[in-house]
Amino acid sequence: MTQENSTNVVELLNLKMYFPITHGLLRRRVGEIKAVDDVSFSIKKNETLGLVGESGCGKTTTGRCILRLYKPTAGKIMFNSTDISGMNENQLRSVRSSMGAIFQDPYGSLNPRQTARTIIGMPLIIHGMKTKGYDNRVEELFKLVGLDPSMMTRVPHEFSGGQRQRLGIARALACQPELIICDEPVSALDVSIQAQIINLLEELQEKLGLTYLFIAHDLSVVQHISNRVAVMYLGRIIEIANSKELYQNPLHPYTKALLSAIPVPNPVIERKRTRTVLKGEVPSPADPPTGCHFNPRCNIATGDCKTERPQLKDVGNGHMAACFRV
Amino acid sequence: MTNDANDDTQPVDIAKWSETAPRYSEIKRMISVFVGRPLPVIGLVIIVLLILVAIFAPLLAPDPPNQMEIINKLQQPSSEHWLGTDSLGRDTLSRIIFGSRTSLIIGISVTAISSIIGIVLGLLAAYFGGAIYHIIMRFMDALMAFPMLLLALLVASLLGAGMLNIIIALGIGMIAAPCRLMCGVVMSVKQNDYVLSARAMGMSNLRIMFQEILPNAFPPLLVLMTIGIGAVILAEAGLSFLGIGITPPTATWGGMVNDGYKFIMTNPVLAISPGVAIMLVVFGFNMLGDGLRDALDPKLRGVI
């Protein structure tokens, strides 16, 4: 695929997604979970953006906002330069056919009572593409993800975990989407299958010119597949950089701690290296700390970290970090 | 294979990925679990017999059910009248055979009506949640607070007795159980990622409910419906026994027990034989339901 085409497929502008906490019979609003709190980033065509962070930091919510499974509280989601954040279901129809989604659990994401053929063809049926070429297209999709078309009449429980994830990928590809949101697509698979699925995703990206938002918590997997990586902490993006740059030169103290948690598969080096171990736990997104969300656990935090929110600032080469101390 | 359709896709090494376990049919497993134990099979046999008897009642019954021979009233069982005759000289066996039709018609139609309404309401309540959930489920709570017989009494006294009114009365009374069960099952089924995936594809709510959720929520409903038919037959017998059910002279088992119990000392067969018929049929439906529950339960895969 050509690289000079650098238009943004997706651009998030100050996206916010707050979930209300209701209480009692009258559903009184007693607070809100700030799952995604002012997130902005963009993904260029044919690029893979990795989104990492620990559980509950809002990475999945961000992905689901882009898929418009949630209606964001504030902010804009530009998809091919059109704002889709306020669209209703009817307006979204055409957008939905150009986005695909791959989910984490290959067991839960396929309807156990439908055959593989129906599952993969469903997006085509929904978008009124059940025409002459339908059967050929389904068969083509089977081959595209490396499944034997003779297994089309099987139901999900007759497939292995890796094969089911292939079915999920085939389904996401059915309508020839531009963007695919991969929500932890390999986390539920064992390591050897993970590699197969990652390779398949890379192969498909090259072949079909796809753009990926790759959500994961496995840092090495993300490093392998992503062009750029964004690190999220408590609903905010705290660092975003080229994959190579981020792993070699992490700037934000949280990113440093996160990367130092990757075990080194060499006991000699492993024993010598000093690990940054974080104190405490992730604060509740219902009651985040003031200022920098990371300040209670940060080892270099000073007074202004508690009062002011650090914005993402460019430190060169598109490497952005949200920390006063960089 | 249609290789011409996908020139741009390189052939992938399919053999490498395609080694799977041999095809293994879920339905075959269910049947083997079901027939593997005696009680469900006995239940099934009873119900099949009941259906056959109901269909071929005119051929099987020795006499028309309402033919009165006043001279031969209150006879003990004999070769002519196998289960004797009642106070109007009608053949008890013939009436039991024809009574199976009443029981089956009411059992099936009431269960069908209440299940369809209950399933739809439960599905709506659980899928949309919020206010819709509260309105529907509080209404069901109110319905459940009434004893079913009392509710049926109320409806029957408003509409009058008769087959159709009994079906309506029991049909309303039976909505709550399938509705609540459906609501609970749907709440858990809708958490699955395939529902999320269907929404991400742009599937309409109606289609998600009936195409993605309902088939996966249905097995426990099937069990409830089977057992429900037994409960309805029992309730109808109770109503007919109380004299607010099917209008005479239509043969019903409950009505026959009511007619016969006055003569329980002199001619016990009159009351006991329709009672045994009720018991057997309800037992049959319950056993069938139990068997279905075990056969459909994925957690019992490999255990029985």
C-alpha cells in the first residue's frame, strides 16, 4: 500500500465519555465515572495505533465510542472528516459498514446458535448486500482468514479458539471496512495462536489497506504490531509516540513503570536491572485525583502536579507526553 | 471451489489451520442424555399416548361421551362399561377419553398464549431496561401476588364460564412466570459480545432481540413451557372441579372428579379414574420437562 496518503481515518477531539452513577428508586444521579476524560488522537490511513493501559483505564470505552456503541458525553469523533459523535442510528448505517470490530473473547463474540456462514455473512445481510455474489464473498472471506470453506456449516463450538478469532476477523472484514477496532483480539488466546492471529492481522492490513486501532494490555504484542502507541491512565492519554521511540525512550513516569514491568527473559540481566514498582492502586475513576491523575503514585510529583492538569506536549518527532517533569 | 471469484486473495495454507475435532452434533448429545434415563422417556410416552388418544378419541371411545343411559346410571365397572357409568348413565371411560381433548387444548393454548406474551414482555423489559423494565416487571409482580386460581375466578366471573374464557383467564394468570424467566435469561445473554458485535454492525434492535438473543435464551423457556402445560391442566381441572370451568356437558377431568366425589363411598372409580388421568398427564409433562432441562443444560455436557 502507498504510504504517502496521510489522511486521518479517525480523529478524536477532546472525547469525553462519562457514565452516570445512579442511586435508589428514582435513579438519582449521585456521580459519574469518567471512563474517557478528554482524549484526543488521530489514526492515519493504513496505520496501526496501539492503545495500552491497565484494566479500567478506558481503552475499551474509547474503542466503543468510535464504534458508536456509546454516545459520547462530549467531544468529536471525526471519521473520514465527518463528525459521527452526534449521529443517530439511521445516519450511522453507512458509517457502520465501513468500520469493523474484533472482540476479545472468541467464545462470547460469536452467536453459538448460528452457523459460521451466517455469522460471517451477517454484516452483508444487514447492509443489504445479500445479492448475487453473496455466497462467493462468504467463501472468499473464509479463505482470506485462512479457514477451510468446507467448515462453513459448522457452529462456533466446533471451532478452536484461534479459528473462532479468525471467524471474528472475517466478520469484521465482510463489508470491506477501512477501520478495524481490535479490542484485545489476542488476549484470550494462547501464545502460539496469538502469533498466528497477529501475523494474519498484519497480512490483511497490507493486502487490504486497513487501519487498526489495536487495544491491548500486552506491551510486547502492541510493540510488534503498532506504528504508534498511546498509553492511557485513568481515562486520559498520558503519552503517545512512535512505537520504537516509546519503548526505547519512555518519558512519562507511568510509561516507565509500565515498561519496566515487562520481564526480561534473561536471568542475568533480569537480576541486575532496577524495576520501577508503583505504589498503591489505580484510584477510582468516579473520584479521580486532582491535577495529574497519576500524582498520588508518581515518584517525581511536585506541588503543581496536584493542582494542575498537564497537557500533552510535543517533545519532538511526534512524541507527546502529559507530564510537567519532562 | 470458486477460485475465479477471488483472484486477489492468495491461496492460504488451509490445511495448516483446518485440523479440528471431528464433527460432533449437539442434538445427538441431547437425545442421548434424554433417552439415557427412564423417567423422561416414560413422560414422553405418556404424552404421546395422550396426544394419540385425544386425536383418535371418537375411534377409541366405546360410547359417545354425552350419551346418557339413565337406566344404567352409577354402574360398577363391568365388561360393558369398563370404568362404570356416572349419575346420568354416561360411560366414564368414554368421558375420560374425550376429556383428554379438553385438557390438551386448554393446556397447549394457554401455555402458547401466556408464553408468547410473557416472552415478548420479558425480552422488552430486559433488553431496554430502565423505565420499561420497571413498568413491565412491577406489573408482573402485581400479577404474581394474585393466586392464579383467584385470578381465574375473577376473570371467569367477569366473562362467564366457557372454554374460551377459561383460556383467557388462565392465559393471563400464567404470563408472569415465562416473563420473569425470560427477563432474567435475556439480561445474562445480552451481556455477550455477539450482541455488541451485532450492534456495531448496525443491526436493528428488533433483529438483535429476535435473531441474536431469543434463540440463545429459549432453552430454559422450553422447559418452563413443558412443565407449564401440566400446571395449566391441573389448574383447569381445579376450576372445573369448582364448577367455574368448562360448561357441562363437555367432558373434563376436573368436572368428572366433581361429579364423582359425591359417590366416593359407593362408586369410587367415578372420581378416582379421572383423578388418575390428571395425575398421570401432569406427571408426564413434569418428567418431560425435567428430561429436557437436563438435555439442554450445557453444564451437564459429559456428566450424564
